[in-house]
Amino acid sequence: MKTVTVVGARPQFIKAAMVSQILRSTPNQEEVLIHTDQHYDKNMSNVFFQELDVPQPNYHLGVGSHTHGVQTGRMLEAIENVLLKEKPDWVLVYGDTNSTLAGAIAAVKLHIPVAHVEAGLRSFNRQMPEEINRVLTDHASDVLFAPTQAAIENLHREGISEEKIYLVGDVMYDAALHYGAKAQQTTHILEQLNLSPQGYILTTIHRAENTDNPVPLKAIFTGLAAIAEKLPVVLPLHPRTRHTLERNGLLETAQQHLHLIEPVGYLDMVMLEKNAGLIVTDSGGVQKEAFFHQVPCVTLRAETEWIELVELGWNHLIRPTDADAVRSGLLNAIALPHPSTIPTHLYGGGQAAKKIVDILTKRR
Ligand code: UD1
Ligand code: UDP
């Protein structure tokens, strides 16, 4: 069986790592990896291939950063060329980025079966580029690997045929279990940054709705600066956010108040997450990793796709309308006791990648 996997953005390298390893260690399986180069900086791309033992891509498409239409269109054309040459049994796509959508459309138009990992997530906010990518990819896919029960229900509501849908759990949970132990042994990031366990807040911000608009951007960074007077805020800065802070004249103030660092590799990130007193983010993946490592989380958005963590009290949503909403919301979160329930079944048992490979093999 030949599978073409399409990745391109940071979270996809992490999501694909476990599935790729299992695919490549199973007899009679061949994986061909396409990297669209949606992310291309060393610390947004290469570092993950090195650390997570993801095999080097067979194809680099060199697409880079553009408007949505140009970026997705260039990917579509280049992926189609590879698929025509490779003639795979499956095209495997992950998550909700432009690379995901391009991979799914290229395949479905050539009548090559598409499998979508992390299917069924919805924010119900059609302003988010990710929401459009998810809905279109799910409806173009032949097999949908849902991580949660809520995702299954979303797919049923949209009328997607039952026989295409599988509840497999979350490949990011597989990765957190697998690499969590390795991180503990290999990284020294806490010492390097002079941080003590539970003595800091870990933050990531990159969502388009929080960075393209100066109102939430300013609210978030002013609110974080106020909190940093109580507890240091460590923030590995996504290149998108660095650019928009610069454009809006906010970078220098942010540097004065916050511990801004370059984006880190996954193993360093896991260590920073495990030891944080609180995680504040607008990332999809980081919200869940906070829960995997039992660290309370605040998500700076109006809604989330991972609603089960909000219902359980592990994640609190704060809409970053102004600096005071951010500051007071974070102060409340710091004061709250940890939730007493830690359900371990929410994201599967760490076997999602194996289930995915088994199902692809069976359905070929
Ligand atoms: C993309 C995904 C988002 C995902 C995120 C993960 C889409 C529409 N968005 O958002 O769903 O959560 O990746 O991190 O697919 N840049 C660099 N170097 C890089 C990559 C990006 O400088 O290696 C800068 C460029 O200025 C670029 C900007 O970041 O224009 C945004 O990059 P892009 O890939 O378009 O979107 P992300 O915000 O990264
Ligand atoms: N991550 C990382 N280094 C960083 C920031 C994030 O390794 O400096 C990891 C994080 O642990 C998670 C993934 O990147 O596994 C999340 O990616 P991101 O927040 O970029 O995208 P999203 O999940 O929102 O799509």
C-alpha cells in the first residue's frame, strides 16, 4: 500500500510523526512525504524533522508565505503533479491548514482516496480560515479520523456517511506520551531560561483573528504585560506575531515586559508546558497539551474546537476584547484550584496512530 502524506505547517510535523513511524515499520507499506513548505524557518520546520525522527520529505514544494488564494493554489498545482507521478492508494492529510485543504482537493479531483486526521472539529466561526479548511476537507474525504466524541457528533450533524467515520483518539496525545519521556531526559530549557517549576506562565499567540487585528493584539500584549508583574511570562514568538507586533509598534514594549524567545522545538516546548504554572494560548494544539500535562489553561479566543476541556474546567475561554478583560481573566484563572477530574479517556489511549494505519490498510 502506498500513502502520500501531505504536511506543511508546524503542528502537522508533530501530528504526522507517530503515524509515519508506524506506517514505515509495517510490512508492505510505503509512505511518500510531501512538505509544502508553508512553514520554512528552521525552528518552524527542520527542528521537528530532526527531533521527532520524521523522515526527510521526498518532495519539498517550496511554496512559502502568500495570500490564501496564492498559497493554496500553488500547493494544489504542485501536489497534483506529485500525485500524478506517485499514483498512491491514499492521500493522508492532517488538521486544518491551507496545506490540508490543498492536499485534499488535489487528491479528490484525481479520484484518489483521501483520509483526514483530526476530522470533525468545529469552532462554528466561518471567519476563521481554519474552519473553512476543516469543513471542505471533511466533505472531500473518504475516511475521517475523528479525535473526540464531539467531533463525531459534528460530522453526523453535517450528514457525512457513518461508514466513513472512525473515532480513533488524538495523534497529539500519542505524541505527548511518546516524546514526553524523551523531553524529560534530553532538554535543559528550564535551566537555560532560568525558570523554576510552576514559577512562570507559558504563552503562545499566532491565530489570525488575534494578530491581524490591532485591537485584540494590543489587548493581549498589554494584558500579558500587566500579569508579568506578578509571574514571568515566557512566550516563544510565532513569526506571524513578531511581524504584526513590529508593524503595530508593539514589539519593543512586549520585549520589555515579557520573556520573548524564538519558537522552540517540540521537546523544549513539552518541558516548558509540563512545568508552567499556567498556559495562556490561542493555539489548538497547546490547549490540549496543557491538559495532557495537567496544567490549567486559558485560551484567548471566543470559542474553541476542544469544548470538552472547557466543560471540565481545564480550559477557560477569554475573549481578548481589551487589556483589562485579559488581565482580570488571567488573574481569576491563576486563583482557581485545579479541577479535580482528570479523565484519561478523552483523547483515546495513545493508540490513535496505530488505529489509523490499521484502518487504512483494511479499507484499501
Ligand atoms: C498556519 C495555519 C494555522 C496554524 C498555524 C500553525 C493556515 C491558514 N493557517 O498559520 O491554522 O495554526 O499555521 O502554526 O493554514 N512565517 C515566517 N516563517 C515561517 C512561516 C511563517 O516568517 O516559517 C510568517 C510569514 O510572514 C507568514 C506568516 O508567518 O506570512 C503566517 O504564516 P502562514 O503559514 O500563512 O500562517 P500561520 O499563521 O503560520
Ligand atoms: N510548538 C512548538 N514550539 C513552539 C510552539 C508550539 O513545538 O514554539 C508545538 C506545540 O507544542 C504543539 C504545536 O506546536 O504541539 C502547536 O502548533 P501551533 O500552535 O503552531 O498550531 P495549532 O495547533 O494552533 O494549529
